[in-house]
Amino acid sequence: MAPLLKSRMSQDANAQFDQTVLDMIERSPIGAVPVTPAYQDAVKRLYASHQAYPDADHKDGHVTARSLARLPLFHASNLAAVIAGEIAPEALESNSAIFNRYVQSLPAARHAKAESYRLTVAGRVAHHRAKHGAVVAHDPVHTLFLVPGAGPHPGLPGNYLYGSAFQLHAEAASPWAMHLHDSDDGAALFDAPDMAAAFAKLEEVLESAPFAMNELEALGFRLN
């Protein structure tokens, strides 16, 4: 048999087996597959092709990209109105409200763990800086989003990455940045010259989910 034909047959056999493993992951309540070499090799191929990721909710479990694609995205509900110039950026839905919607989307058994990330993800309530009782400046705009995916470490409960688009300074002409994180120290960073560029990139990220964080390099992000 010619070497090229043997290679194609091997690839076809892998593709069929990998599909079987994907189905197995989705049928398992904990995303488990056998620990035999053949199955573990299939998992490695699925990770390399971004068809599967580590499951944040089950130790040593896996989750498929196609199952994550069915999950909701979370961002300011009035983001489109800000992008269209219909309302001011300061009127964006609060990070706390966005995080509330994320938590409520999860099974009740995962609420407590998700809530343990609230301060890290949503932050404290922002206060306007005041002098002599009058507001003299607004805090820089900062808006939260959560998308399904994974980083170097698993994501938040439900297999979510979290990020934010924000002004670096309070001035209208301030540059912007976008950061995306997993549940630990994995991060992807993007610099934008202004709000329009930042929100355009945010829309691109939302449209691309689910993804592994290293896939964001193709969108101009740098990994820490």
C-alpha cells in the first residue's frame, strides 16, 4: 500500500474515533473518557484542534466546543445602544447586574462557587470621585463580559472566561484596553486607541466564542 494512502486511511480512522470520543464526552455527566492510551491520544487531538477543552466543573473531565456553543454570552444588555451612540457609555449595564445574569444561568449547585468569584470578576461598585459634595469627574468606563471557553487553566463555573473592555483614563480621548481571563492567571490582552475600536474588538470576540484563549492571538491579542 502506498505511504500516502496509508496516511489518509490513518487520518480517516482517527477522525472517526475522535468523533466517537466527542460523543462520549457529551454523553458523560462528568465529561469523562477511558484512560487508555487510544482514548487519551484522541483527547489530545481534540484539544489541539480546539474541539474539546478541560471541564471547569469536573476534575479531569472534558467539555466539547459544540456543547459550549449552545451556552449564552453575557455582556451589557444595552451595549448595542452605546455602540450606536444612542446612550452614553456611562449608562452601560452594571458589571454586578451582568454577573448576576451569569450566575442565574448556572445550575443551582454551582451558584455558590460562581459567587466566590464575584469580587474578582465584577469588582466593587464604582463611585464617582467627588469634591466638596459635587461630582467632578467620572470613573473610567469599565464593562464586563463572559464567554464560554477555556484558557491555560479551566474557566469559571459553567466553563466561562471573563473579561472587560475599559478606558485607561477618564478623559474622553483616553485609549482603551481589553483583558480576558480564565479562573487562574491565564490572560489575553488587547490595546485599542478608542472606545469604537475596543467595542468592535469586543463584538469580534463575542462572535468567535467558544474558544481556547490561545486562539485569540489570531484576533490581535497577546497572551501573558
